[in-house]
Amino acid sequence: MNAIPKIDTAQPDSQPSPFDGQELTTRPLPGGLGAEVRDVDLREPFAGRIAQRIRDAFLSHHLIVVRDQQLGRVRMSEFAMLFGELEGNVFRNPDGTTLDAIHEISNLDADGRPAENPYLKSNYHWHTDKAYLPIPALLTMLHAIELPQSGGDTQFADMTHAYDALSDDDKRRIAGLRVVHSLEYMRTSTGDRPPTGDERAAAPPVTHPLVRTHPQTGRKSLFLGMYCSHVVGMESGESRALLDRLLAHATQPPFVYTHHWQPGDLVFWDNRCLLHRAVANYDMGKSRRVLQRLVVKGDAAP
């Protein structure tokens, strides 16, 4: 199990971190899910009090938006490693190489021009990252590099509050149920490209609890999304109906925050209790949308 590293709050010498001379400004995002952080420059050295406050804000709000950042891959990686070890990829590039741990997601073709990409469309389905692995991801981080003039939003859904809002009968019904999560099922059901042989070998189907307990807060949440193939031991039609009904419940407007990207936004969220999806509200064939992405490894089985 990969525990999240504790940040050392003691300064190594008498010189404080530049961040420790600043006040971190944090405010809740509209609707109550997530928080916005301003007045920090993550290119500067940071440690101690400010770093711990960022960690605490993440655990309290599960979705953090840091405005006005200009981060290269190295600095983004260093910041992400405050939360744990970076996760590699099982996905393959068109040339057969494995996708880098820090990579771009974009709608640009091989010549760098915006283009309709049918294999990005699975991102428009609700999901939690790396749910097809035995230990799903802890955190995903996106940094806005290029944005369309409007649209290209990302939505997040709060699975803890969605679980809390279920009836007692539903909570009793789903307690103890396990669900098969499958990369191959996702690719087939969303019209994405079939997985390669290497991808199949690296990510065979796995099972996870339908109700997940957060390893740090202890709160229960639904664990759903596009990788969910079926409920173990349940008839196929009944299984699909249950999963679809729970997903429809969990992604109602009261549980959802829509992020309207601004240049320089750094957004990171807790995959253990949130779903997310891209929103198809921009012209993919005409407008450039480039985000830098990485994932932090999970810290416990769900």
C-alpha cells in the first residue's frame, strides 16, 4: 500500500520557504464541491505550512483549482509528488510506445492541427481514472495549456454526497456488492478503439466494491462510471439497470460542479470519491484544446 507521504513541517534551516511568508487564499467553489486557491506560484520552492495547507485543502474539498499557473512538466511532477508516486500508463501511442506518465491530452492531429478525434469521445462519459486497475488512482491533475475561446468544460460529480442521498433501502441493497471494471468493456461500450494485446495483458478485468470507503476520511461513496461492466453474481439486465440508475442518481445537478477553464488553471481531484467527464461543448475540429495531465497512484484498495 502506498501511503501518501507526510510533508515535513519543519524547515531544514533558518530560511523560510517563500510560500511560508504568504497567506494561502482558499475559497469554496460554487455549489459546494471543491475549492479555489489563489495567490500562490507553484514554480517557487514550497514546503512546511503552505504545502501542508494545500494537502489539507485537498482532503477537505477533494477538488482543487489553482489559478494562474505556468508549470513545465518537471515542476508539475514535483508538485504532484507531494501526494504520492506518479502512476505510469498501460495505454499505447499510435507508434506502439507507452504513453508517458506526464502527457498531453489534446484534439490536435499529427500535424498539430485541431481535428475531430473519435477516440477522445470516451472522455465524455462519467468515469474515475484507472478504475480498471487493482488499486485505482488517488489523484488526477490537469494543467490548461491551450483552450478554446469558449467551452471545453470538465464536470465533476460528488460520489459521497450521492451515496448519502440514497434511500436506506438502496443502501442496504447495494451493501457488499462488487462490480467488474474492465478497460475492454469501456472501449467497446463507448466506441473507443479496441485495446491492444499489450493493453489487455496490462489491464485485465478487476472487481471493486460498489460502495467504497475513503481510506482517509472513512466516508462511504459510490464507485461507478464507464468502466463498470456488471455486478458480480447479478443477472445481466438487472445489473445494467442498477448501475445505470445509480449513475443517473449520482450525476444529478446538485452533486455536479462544472469547471469553466481559464488559462493557467491547475486542477486536481480525488478519484476515490469523485467522477469526472469532459463536456463536448466546443468545436473540436476548429478550436485547440491542450491540457497537460498526470495521475498519482492509489494509496489503498477500495
